[in-house]
Amino acid sequence: MARSTLKQKQKMFNGRDFSWMQFNRRVLEEAEDATNPVLERVKFLAITGSNLDEYVEIRQAGLLQRIEDGYREPGYDGLRPDESLETLTTEIHSFVAAQYHCWNEHLIPELRKQGVRLLEWAELSEDARAYAQGYFQREVDPLLTPIAIDPAHPFPRVLNKALCLALLLRRKRKSSAPQVLGVVTVPRALPRFVRLPCAEGCYDYLLLQDLIAQNLAGMYRGYEVQAHTAFRVTRNSNLYFEEEEARSLLESIRSELHNRRKGDAVRLEIEAGADPEIVERLRVNFELDENQVFRGDGPVNLSRLMFLYGDVKRPELKFSPFTPKPLHLSRKSTNIFDELRHRDILLHHPYDSYDPVVEFIETGAQDPAVVTMKQTLYRTSEDSPMFKSLIDAAATKEATLVVELMARFDEASNIRWARSMEDAGVQVFHGVVGLKTHCKLAMLVRRDEDGVTRRYCHLGTGNYNPVTARFYTDLSLLTCDPQITERVHMVFNYLTAHAEIDDYRPLLVAPLTMAESFLGLIRRETEHAHAGRPARIVAKMNALLEPSVIDALYQASQAGVQIDLIIRGLSILRPGVKGLSENIRVRSVVGRFLEHSRIFHFANGGEDEIYMGSADWMPRNLFERCEVVFPVRDAAAKARIQDEILPAYLADTVKARIQQQDGTYLRASKSDAAAFSSQDFLMQLAEGKADLDAIPKGASVTAKVAVAARKPAKKADAAD
């Protein structure tokens, strides 16, 4: 690739991997934020650990694969895979240091102030030691298998992300014998923290690996334990890396080469004070470079800190409880179907209760007037009410399920409950071969009391999971709009029979029509700006990675379209670049709830259009998955998004960070406005403790008339 093209790429795009690390740093900021309750801060730190785990075993492993495959073409940011890996590895080392600094300097002291202590063996009282030893004998020792590495006992196959202890051993009767390595795997079946007896209201813990370490001599009789340390290995779990990449990569790399390193070690985590001899032996055994060794000044595997969040029963150390707003039907409605014949229902979770969605499915299963049920499920569990309802429905009506078997790390669970449903009579399909079924759709066909057969649908932005609905922000639309529901029916035909139609409008369906439809909507705003009509885009999503969409946004910005993007995670777009993206602003909101909803608002010359759905502006969503984005047509629902939801996020000065040109983020400025938290406001609104007047002025999504420098176009292109 020519040098000029590389420079142009670097001017237009930030790095995907760098952007992801910036997102995890925003989560870490919540762990560092002293205004958050201390157990919530512990939870945020644990989340950064689990985020980093998945990132290393998927993305970093994928970069290693690409380098080994000889792939040298630069990415969006102009960097070759080897250059990206070098930059990423340096960033991860810096991030790990920041994680442990947060734990040691911020969280441990604050936890101790609150009577929650993580103790070392030397700090334990005699009673606590006796209790711990009793626990070891009863619960731990029977699960342990100590191994000494010698010609008869090769190095064990250490499981991915399994916590282990490594030991340097020397035989007592042969002082001249060489040191050997020992390995003990910490049982996954046990909590990583041993709760110790202490005063009421206090919580004392000992790390399980520290308890095991105190008993190593008993496990290795005849050996002198000269050193020991905890370690953990992360392996290449990159089963789905290709869906994250450009389609050309899929076509250019032979699968057998691309797959050959799956399962190999890609990271070694080890205690900072580990004996250098142990570190070197482990590094050589796992065939890792020195920069793939990550030393932590504290517990190996910070994601396990989540145990403390659940085990410590101190409500005052967590966020105040919040009760979602229930749905109230109109007085004349006897059930949800009566209500939907008069209006659409928009629900904003978790501020609005998820119960209506569950009840919609449960009612459909029990209602004899409902003759057919169809639903997509991406991730769920056998204790889900959705699972039970579909099985109940199969006894009396046609029940169809389209299930995702490619949900990362959930395959075995999904296959198991899919077979259970088939046994109960549910027709189970796995969607279109090669595509993830990521759309969130449920359809009931009902013979109503007036003799008319109607379709009733739920369309959502999040998974059918009542548990995650309590802490993910998502949107649900319940409707019997004939145009929408008829097209939902056609989407199910596509999923079960691969039966395509040319036009799914008003729905945007990936991989068939969505990409070009979004590009058409953006181009339409550009034409409105050229013509001097109101032109604005406000889009909320999880990630923005698709170059063609970004290029269209750049062109819209240059035409004068005002663009506000609310992106929780990754964004490779460079905002505020003179002559390129001066009219684009990007913000990320990271707070109590995980921002998961996708909303797309287009001013459309003053005739606003709003869409919601399951898709981000990413290559995988637009080209490698079945996704559905749907319009919001009901006047009250549109007003709620336009006057309440989007303005709240645009006004946030507490949990919002503003993306800079180089991909870094700065806290939103509070200099011109009082502190305003979008999530706090939306909770207060749901509880009746606030109204729309609380949203600071200036956060409206109403478009301003944008007049481009060039002469107005003769006419604006139609959408799609």
C-alpha cells in the first residue's frame, strides 16, 4: 500500500485495538471513582479483568494468528498486525499496572475502613488459622492433585485461565539433585476467597491459593519447597476472530493456517514477586515471549473479585436499590393485545420493567386465541421464563424457535437446551448457515375477538434475558403495526427457509438490506444539508467500526450535518478533524448500567425518523449476522426518544467521556452546566422524582438548519 494511502488511513481512522483499550480504561475509571460505593468499585475492577481476559484470548490471539499467517496488510489505522500487536502489548502492560494500583492503593484501604479485609496468612489469628486449616482438610485437599515435573511426569495440560501454583522443588535426600518444577491446579469448584470467622458485620477473607500454599509441604513430602507462586495461562480461544475483520481477510487466508494456533498459550499472568527461575521455566514451557508475561502486584485473576460483590451483605456499600417502573394498561384494555391494537408500547429497560416482555411471551403461550408463536433466542438459560413458555406453547400451538449456536463460549449450553425444546415439540432452527442470528424478535399470531387474525410482535435491542435486563439499558417495542409485523413474518421465513425478498421495508435487515439502507439514510441527511433543510444525525450504539459508514458520516459532516454519536465502546472514527469531521462529536457513557441500546435518529429535513435495533455499525453486524433494525412510528414513543432518552445522554456531564481526535477520552466538562447524570436522571424519572425540565437546555436532538458552502442541491435523495 502506498505511503500516501497509509497516511490517509491514519488521518481518517483510529486503531480498533487502541479504541477497545480506551473503553476498558473508562470502566477502570469507575473503579477508581470515589463517588461510587466501594463494592461497586470492586465490581467495576472485576469487570475490567473479565473484559481483558476475553480480549486477550480473542483479539490479541487473533493478531498473533495473522502475523503467523504472514498477513501484513495494514488495518484501519494504517498499522500492520505486528505493529498493532506491539502497541497493544505495551498498552496492556500499562493497563495491568493501573488495575493493581487501583486495587492496592484505592480499594484495599477503603474496604478495610468498611470492615472488609483480605488477609495474608501472617495476619490471621490462631482461631482463624485453625478454621482455615479445617476448611482445607475438609473441602480443599480432596480436590488437589500435586504434580512434580520429571521424565515420568511431563508438564500437565494447564486449562485455559485456570489458576495454578508453581513450585521450585528439591529432594531433601539429594541436595545436589537439580531443582524440579511442581504444579498444583487450584480447584475451580471452590470460591477463590475463604470466608473466615470474625466479628458480626465484618468480613475477613483469605485467598484460596494462599491457603493451599500453606499446605504445600504436606503435599510434597520428601521435597523442600524452595519457592512458589500463583500463575494463570490464557490460551488462544479465537474461534470467531474472522467475523470482526474485513471480508477480504476471510477470502485470503486458508482456514487450516488460520486455525493452527488455537489452544496455544498467549499470556502468562504471574505474581510480581515470583522467583525468576519459576517465571523462566513457565515462559519456556508455554513458548511465550517475555512481553507476554504479565506480573500483577496482587491476586492473579482480578475478575474473581466479583465474588466479594456478591458475598458481602452490606447494602450501604452498593448502589441504592432501584425498582423499575411497571407498565399500566389503559382502563379500557383487558390485556396486552387490546392495548397494542390502540398504540405501540415502548419500554426503556431497566428504567421500565422487563416484566411486560416476559408476560407478552407467557400470555401468548397460555392464550388459546394465539395459534402460532415464533421467537429468536441468542443467549438464555434453562431457568429462563422464555424457555418454559415456548415448551408450554408447543403443547397446544405451533411454536418455532430460531436459536443462536455460535454465541461465544455458550455453545454447549445452547445445544443442550435446544435439544430439550425439540423433545418438547418446539420446532428449532439454527438460522442461515454461516450467519449469527442476532436479531431480537418474537411474533404471536392471534385470532382476536373481532374475528380478525393479527400478528403481534416484540422487537428489541437486547437479549431475551430478564436477569441482564436489570442492569443493561435496552429498548423494547411491542406493536401490531401491520407493515412491521408482516415484515417480521418475512424475516422468520428467511431464518427458517432462507426465503429472501427484495424489500423488507420498513425494516432494515442484515446482511440483505441494512448496510445500504443506513448509507442511504446518511446520504439523505447530506442532501438535506446541501438544500438548507434541517439535517442532523444522533446515533447511539455499542461500537462504530464500519469504514463505509464512517466515510458517509465524514461526507455528511463536510456538508454541514450536525452529528452526535453516543458510543459505549469502540469507535475508530476521528471526530473534530478540520475539513473532515468538524461537525461530528463522539461521547461514551459508562456508569451503573451497561449501555446496550441502539438508537438511530435522522432529522430528515424536519420529518424526523427514528430506528432501533440489534445492530451496531460494525462489519460483523452489517455483513456477517442476521440483524433487524426497525422504525419507531408511534408519536408518543418517538417523542419519548426525541425529548427524553437521547437528550439525557447528550446532556450527561458525570458519566460521559468525550472522544478526542487521537482516540483518547476526556471527561465531559461541567464548567457550563450543573452536574447531570443521564442514568440517575432516568431512574428518578421512572420513580416520579424528576421531569423533563431537569434535562439541561441545549441537549435537544432537534435539528438545526445546516447550510453548506456550496449551492443547494435541486432535490434530496429519498432514503434507501
